[in-house]
Amino acid sequence: MNPLKTLSQNNSLVHLDLKAQQIVEGFMSGLHKSPFHGYSAEFAEHKMYHPGNSTRFIDWKLFARTEKLYTKKFEEETNMRCHLVIDQSSSMYFPPSNRLVLDDLNKIGFSVLASAALMYLIQRQRDAVGLSLYDQNTRLQTQAKSSERHHQFLLGKLDEVWQLQSKNTTTDTAGNLDQLAQQLPRRSMVILFSDLMMNREQREAIFDAMRHLKYRNHAVVLMHTFDGETERDFDFGSMPRKFKDVETGHELPLFPKQVQKVYQDRIAQYFEDIKLNCAQHKIQYVEADIQKGFNAVFTAFLVARQKFV
């Protein structure tokens, strides 16, 4: 297959793959190590060193204290497992945008492109990646694998999400996370892409579900994906507008300037509550404002990931 020829025929799957490679290679050129490598090797206990054993895992710090040789025993030595979870409800397709233009991504576009870049980064390390897609129901849930065939399958599913013209679909993030927690067989890193546009009770249920994942020893990253200009600042000008709930179809006419200050105060508290909940439960929170541009948000996340682990 000739990628340039395929791109000229508007094959967005190849475009997505090439864009992911470009992003990762640009990021890795500025770093000495991956922010994910070696994540899932878990220390279990020490055991006495015996002649003939490998010296690779001798605990030299413990030797300095005890003058006895011990080796570190691990529950399992394996490559990392990462599970990407994407909310594909209707609100994630806001605002309208051009496909794969980094300066004009909507929330689902950011989530798809970030997932493709993470998949490429994880595949470079020969690690395993899985994917879950959901709205009010689970649309896809795969096991984490590291094969090239699996990688291409996941890219195809991401491309389907990208191409989809969203209809009025709501979301059940909590239910899908609970289901995932019950089905993930081993300790993994779970990265959730969602705008969390829901009421207090629904958000509390989501954090209960994320605590369920933490209880099962999974690391959790919340990629809070939103459009800062409209969804946080409520910058719609002074002209009267009709607002439509893209998930329910409900419409509301109003003057944006009349409610902007009240809206901003409430949304600020909403953001603060989410951040506090994440900090309390040791969930990595990523403020993914698509207005800041893909490269800035994605690079900031990977740099923060190195410090978080």
C-alpha cells in the first residue's frame, strides 16, 4: 500500500495512522524515555539470594543496611497493559469541526487522535492496548493485545467513530466503567476520554465506578475533554440564541449574556469538584481543553504522566 496515494484518495484510516506516528515521533524526540514503560511490574517480596541466581534484581540498598543479599521478587514481569475508554455520546461530537486538522478538532476528534497516538506509542514499546467505546451502551470492548493485526483493528474502529454522524444518544459512563472493572483480567492503566457533561448524581456514580477500578489495582487517568470557549466560558456573544441539547433534543431560547456570569460561576465549581475528587482518589486528571490545541494538551499530558507514576 502506498500511503501517499491512499491519502490522496481520502483514506482517513491511513491519515489517522500517519498523524499518530508524527505526533509520537515528535514527542519522543524530546524525551529520553517513555512515560509508560515498565508500568505493570509489581514488587511482591524479598527472597534470599543463592549462588547461581541472577544478580539483576539484587536489592543493593537492603544489602547496605543488612549486609545480606536479597533479591526482589515480582508478582509478574510483563509489559504494560493500557485500556482506552472513549465516550461517544452526542455531546462529544460538539462543536462541528474539520477532520484531522489539529487546530480544529471537536471533542471526539481529540479523543480519537489522542487514542491513536497513544496506541502507536504503546505499540512501539511492544505493550498491549485495548479499547472500549460506549454511549448509553457498550459499543465495543476488546482485550488488550500487542499484535500489529490488533493495532490495525483498533485503528479501524477509531476511524468508524471519527466517521460517525452522531444522533441523539445519551451516555452511561458509570455503568460502562463498572462493567469494565469486572472484566479487566489484570492490572492495567485505564484512560477515560469524556466531557462529563451530566448532573451531580451521575458524576458521583462515575467516581464510584472509577474507585471500583482503583480498588482492583488499575491506574486511572481522566482525560476531561471539553471546549473551553463555549462550554466553560459560555462565550456566545450578545445576540439571542436557541440552545439545543444534542443528547435529548430539548431546545432553550435565551440571551447568553444574561446568564453568562451565573453559568461561569457554576461551571467553575463543577470543574473544581471534579479535580478534588480526582486528587482525593489518586486519579490523574488531565484538563483537555480543545481550544488550547491538540499538541499542547497531549504533550502536557505525557510530560505530567512521567511525574505522576
